[in-house]
Amino acid sequence: MAMLCRQMIGAGSGAAGWVGLIVATATSDWVRTCDFRVSTCVRLDELGSRGLWIECVNDPAMAHCVPLNPVLNLPAYLQTARALMVIACLLGVAAMLLVLLSLTCVRLQNDSAVIKHRRALAGGVLFLVMAACGIVSTVWFPVGAHQSGGLMSFGFSLYAGWVGSALCLLGGLTVLLCRVILPGAPDRENSFYYSRQGGTAVPLDGPAHHGKSARV
């Protein structure tokens, strides 16, 4: 039961982190920009917001948004952040499937402890890769925006990316720790019992062997 609880915590953290990365990728409020002095932008209420896909200028009347195209003319930090965040979102599908199918409460046909162990390891590693992609993107993007000039503050999309990356990191480490450092009780299919006649270890396949050994 404790093993299952740890697995559920890891899967839940990874799923929440995946959602955070999707929110960060889909929204455009990564950084707040100002083309003039900060006091002037605040007084005129003309603050801009820049994301992975569009850049907006907000004024009291309306918001003017412009898509960030074409791709080849964009700065390197923006192209890299786009690619890494999209990769992280796509890897989340595989990571969630692998981790969910590795839970002890989920049983498929011809499942074994070895197969579940490999699924959990693969899913945990994918969560860590997602966290790395999110961390690099959410750190490099504001640095690049600051170097381009006009950076005023961070937006909620950037915070969503930070939280999502941290949760993916927590989920991946929890899943790996459950399988590597804190393995659960051995599965019955990998258990052995000793026969009194031969003194050799015989695989334990089911209750039938107990009956045979009791009659020996």
C-alpha cells in the first residue's frame, strides 16, 4: 500500500507539472515589456506582454497583438524556448502512459514485475527530461528578453512554467526512487521455495506448488 501511495504521488506530481507546462506553452504572458521608461509606461498604461507565439501591447482601450513570424527571423532564445516547450508537452503523453501502466494496481495481460519496472524507469526519466526542457526554456527566455531590451517584469505564464518544471522534477524523482531505492515487496512470480527432496530452489508459480510441497 505504501508503494502504491508513493507511485500515485509521483504520477500526480508529474501530471500537474505537465499541465503547468502546457499552460505556459499555450499562453503569451511570459514577460512584461516596456518600450519607454517604466514610469512612463505605468502612467500611460501601455505595457506589453511577450510569449512564445505572440507579442501584445495593452492600452486602456484595447490590446494589439502581433504573431511572432516568420520563424527564421526570430531570435535564438525564442526559437529554442518554443522547441523545448513543445517537446516537453509531447513527452508528457508518453510519460503519463508509462507511469500509469507501471502502477501496481494496473494489470495488463502478460504483465510482469520486470516490465512494470522498466515502464516506471522510462516514465520517470521522461519526467526529468520534461523538467529539464521547462527549466532551460523558462530561464533562457527572460534572459534573452532582457538582453533584447525592454524587460519590465515576469508574467504568469513564466511562473506556470517554473511550477510545472518543479512538479515534473518532483514526479520523476519520486517515480525513480520508488523503483530504484525503495523497491516494493518482490512479486510472487519471482519468488522461490525450497524442496525438501532436492534442496534446490524451484520457482513459485501458484498455490498448486504449496500443495505439492506440503505432501512431500
